[in-house]
Amino acid sequence: QVQLVESGGGLVQPGGSLRLSCAASGSIFSINPLGWYRQAPGKQRELVARIASSGSTNYKDSVKGRFTISRDNAKNSVYLQMNSLKPEDTAVYYCWEGIYGINYWGKGTLVTVSS
């Protein structure tokens, strides 16, 4: 049974930083693509960043240069370092793992950027 558990969300002022973590279990973690999505109130869930098993990454345009996704296969974990946060980054952030075309999601962690 695949489980993804996010942590690290919270309230931060504009310009601040947060690091999200996601611990995975129940899969052959090292061979699967991983990612972070987010969903703001009243909006659809959107891709923030993805990282392939090779380590190659892709990002939503609005977070390029501010967010960094990384993975630690030894710890079955994926991370999202978020710098220079803006109010428009406020959302529930979800960890994602793709396994043979099936999407697995965590329950999400809330990030609020506000002064």
C-alpha cells in the first residue's frame, strides 16, 4: 500500500522560506517520478515541480528560480525548498508519486504566505 505523508507547511511572511518534505512508503521509490502539486481555494490543482528517477526536473514557470525540488532515494523522501514566497503561493501542497501510470497523492500540507 503506497503512502505519502507531507510535512513542513505553515504560515510565513512574504519573502520568507519553507521546506516541504514528503515521506513515501510501499513503493519501489527510486524508479518512480515524484512531484509537488498545489491547490489554492477555488482553483484547480496544478503542477509545481516534478523530478524524474534520473533527477531531471521541471517547474511551473512562476516558481522557477524560487523553488527547488529534490529527492533522497535512501530516505524514500522528496523535498520542496521554497524561497522568496509570495502571497499567490498560498495553497495546499500535495506530494505526488507516479507508479505505472497510476497517480498517488498525499493528504496535503497547507502553506499560507501572509503578513
